[in-house]
Amino acid sequence: MTDSIADRASAVPNRPRRRKQRPRRALIILAVCVGLVVVVGAAAGWVGSRVLTAKAELEQAQVLVGTLKSQATAMDFVGLGATSTKLSAATSKAVDQTQDPIWRAAEIVPIAGPNLSAVRQLAEAVDVVAKEAVAPVAEVASGLSAASLKPVDGKINLTPILELNTALTTASAALDSAAESVAAIELDGTVAQVDAAGTQFGTLLDSAATTVGDVRSIASVVPDMLGASGPRSYILIFQNLAESTALGGTAAALTEVTVDNGQISIARQASSQTFPWRDGEPVIAEDPKLAALYSPLIYTRLNLATSRPDFPTAAQITQAFWQQDLGGTVDGVISIDPAALAHMLGATGPVAMSTGDVLTEDNAVALLLNEIYFRYQGKNGPDQTDAFFAEAAMTMFNAVTNSQGEPVDMLNAVSQGVNEHRIMAWSAHPEEQKILEGTPMAGILPASNEAATTTGVFFRDTSTSKMDFYLETGATLSTDVCTAATPTFTTKVDLHSTLTEELAEKLPSYVATEYWGADQFRTEVYVYGPPGTSFVSAGVAEGADLLATTDDLGRPVAKFNVMLTPGQTSQVTATFAGLAGTYGEPMLRTTPMLNPTTVAVDAPGCK
């Protein structure tokens, strides 16, 4: 009992001390919490500051990419190098902001973490693009100049092309890698701004990877095509648009161009008259269905090789004619028409001929396709016009291969000719032809509706005349492809003769038709439906007839015949129907006529 009292007495002084420890512990805990808050707040502020810096650098990188595009278009090679350096600096700084230990630790924090991880991965991908894709190409480009791309005395310097190939290979691999990295970024749970940035960048990367990959493929075969591995021989066809065919015009004049290690020169020249008619003896194996559609003459008369809207067909027929009648090996065939030459004259400037004529952008088409026939008439007219065309071809060749104009102007002129399907190319080397087939230069109708749903309208003069100088054409495609499960495609084609009775009386016999003089002329119209569709119906106006319905190139075809007298107008219509399926944007492709066809597409519900 005493011990118990003593114990209690001795315990009394200790109670106040225990009460004093509780506030101290609370204060310590509070201090720790405050410290943690301060640390977390400081860390959050630190990370937030780095986020803002990374954001600013990535936005600057976006601006610089736009500058690079502009400089590439303007062929500002020195500027490309300087901008690329700035881009690499911006992306490096953006990546540096995301490599901080505090940033990486914050990536595990709920809500904020996924956003930080996504931003870091995006910055890393942009940096890869800047350093491993843009920089190698810009480094090669910065060593170039506009002058270095010009042919000198007919020779192209292949060294820059070879160096560019190496850079493009590196860039293509880097873009593919970056595209895969961005596709793997987890954007679920990120804020709208980060999600949108990741999605947009991924789309841009996919597009860039595809584009650069295509350019790399094309550039990889250019050295060999320019004779880097041995001499090449190409046949250049000049199409006469005054006598239309599906691809443009008859193969009127031909020139053999040789290329040896970049040195380009003209070898032999010929005209369609050089090659004897081979009626009954096709120059290549005859396809009965094609012979029925365009007549067997497509295989026996060189000038009609361009009758079908498929340049590989024309090229192989031309190659066979040349090799069998003139000898030698043909490595490829290139086609160009006077309208494309006129575009190029805009880059070279006027060129003078020994005849005293000066070819310009404004007068080349009329002079070559009409006026020359008024000048050279009579028995020797065809030979004189052939000689004129041969000199014009030589003159233009010299102007292009020794042009003093700006390379960007020539590039734009050639691009315009390609986009208008006035410049086409085919290679006898399968690996090169496979690459060409993916470009507008191929002269090939799409085999599917995946990328675009293409309807075709093509013309062919069958009057043995040069009357298409006076022909105007129009085509309208109406389709419900964007609103109907099983779409229809209706194409109306208008033809109008601008020839007057007064002018008809003055036409040279070589311009007027072989059969009816200037009284009338005959044009075949071929309407090709989209792949997988079927012919439904046709309509014709006065002077027109439906000749046949068949199929070609995996498409249904309606073939019409149209007779026009001076000043007359006529119209044909063809409708095709498709099954349920996937259809790309509706498009209408036509023959690149002397007087360009007026084209319209009426597709409700489509973009």
C-alpha cells in the first residue's frame, strides 16, 4: 500500500512532462508536413517551369519546321542548313527539360504523371526527327547551290544526288523509328492539349515517313537512270495534240536521248513516217480485246501507240518499233507534249530556231500544232513539218540542258507538266518501273478505289486530221458515292467545234480530214467507269452514237462515236453502278487536250 502511494507520488512530477511532449510531436509532424508541402510545391513549380520551357521550345520547333518547308520549296539550301541547326537546338533543349530526375519522379504521380510521360516521349521523338532525319538532309543540301543542280554543257553532276541518297536513307529510317515511338505513346488519361499534340504529331510523322520513303525510293534509282552504272538510251515522244489520242496526241516525232554518267546527248531523230505500217503484223503480241476496242492499228502504226489511256502500253509498243526498225536497246520511253514544252519555255525564256522563228511560252502550242501546217503545204508538207519538229526538239533540248534560268522555275514547270499528265515515263528495268508506277509520271489509271474513285474520259481523233486544234471539250461527273451504299457514277461529255465555215474553206489538206475535208470530223470518246463498277446506261445527242460497251484495265468502258460539223456541239452520257464497298474521293481524269477539258465533279456529301 505504501509502495503504491510512493509510486503514485513519484509519478506525479512526470505527468506534466508527458503533456508537454504531445504538442512537440504535433509540431514536428506539422513541420514535416509543411516541409513536404514546400518540397512538393517547389518540385511542382520546378516541373511546371520545365514543362513551360519544353512547351515553348517545341512550339519554336514547329515554327522552324514551317520555315524548312518554305526554304525547301524555294531551294534556299544555305537557309536549310541554318534552320536545321536552330531546330536541333530547340529540340535538344526541349528534351533536356524532360530528363530531370524530379520530372522523371513526377511521372509516377497520378493524373500529372501520364501527361509528363507523354510530353517527354513526344520531345524525344521530335529530337530524333530533327537530328537524324532533318539534319543529314539539310547538311547535304546546305552544300548545294541552285547552280550546282543545273546541267553544264549537257551534263548533270551526279555527286550531290549520290550524297542525297545516303542522307535520305538515314532520314527515312529515323522517321520510321520516330513514327513507331509516337504510336506507342499512351495518350489515354492525358489532358486534351497533350492528346491532341500526340495525335497530330503521329499523323504528321506517318505522312512524312511515307513521303520521304517515296522520295528515297525514287532518288535511289536516279543515278542508274542517268547512266551512273553504264550508258542508257531513252526514246522521247513528242505528242501532237492536234490529233488527239487517249494519252494526249499521236506519236508524231521521236528523239533518241543517250545518258552516260550524267552526260545527256541527242543521238537519232525520227518521225512516225520513219516506221513503216505493219498492218497484219503486230509489233508486239496482240491482245484481242484491246485490238477490238482501239482497232488492231494500235499494234501496227506507231503514231497510234498512245491510243489507250495506259502509258506502259504505249511505251512498250514504241520500244518494239524502235528496236525492230532502227535497232539498239531502249532502256525507257518518255513522253511530252507541246503544252508541257510551253511551261518549260517559261523557265528557259524564248529560244531561236534557224528558220527565224522564236519559240516562247505564249506561241509554242499554236506554232507547232497549227500555224506550221499553213506554212508548209503541198506534196512536201509532211516532210517539211517533220524537219521543223526535229529542229524544235533539238532547240528545246539545248535550251533545257544549258538553261540560264532559275532551277526552281524549271522544277515548277516540269511538275506542272507531270501533274497535268503531259509528261510521262516508263522504264524497261522492272525495279525502276515499279517505283515509277507509284508516281503521277506513270500514266496509269488507279487499279482500285482505295485512294480515290477515278472515272476517266478520253478522246481519240479518227479522221486522220489535225482538227483538234478547233475542238473544245467538257466533262461532268455526278455521283452519290458519299451518300449511297451502292453508288452510281454518271458522266456527261460535251464536244464543240470552234471551226467556222469561213476558216473551214481555208484549211490546208493536212489539217482537214482525209475522208470529209473540213466538212466534218470524227472523234471517239471513251468513258471508263471506276474499278468494280458495271455499265448501266448511255445517252447520245445529235451526231453521236454508242459503238460498244466492254471492259479494259479492270474497268467497264463505254465507247462513243461523235461527228461534228463546223460550229456544232454534241454530248454523250454514260452511267455506271457500284456495289457496296469502300470508295475514295471521286475524281475525273481526262485526256490532256490541246484546249484543256473543262472538268466538274458533282458529289453531294463529299468533302
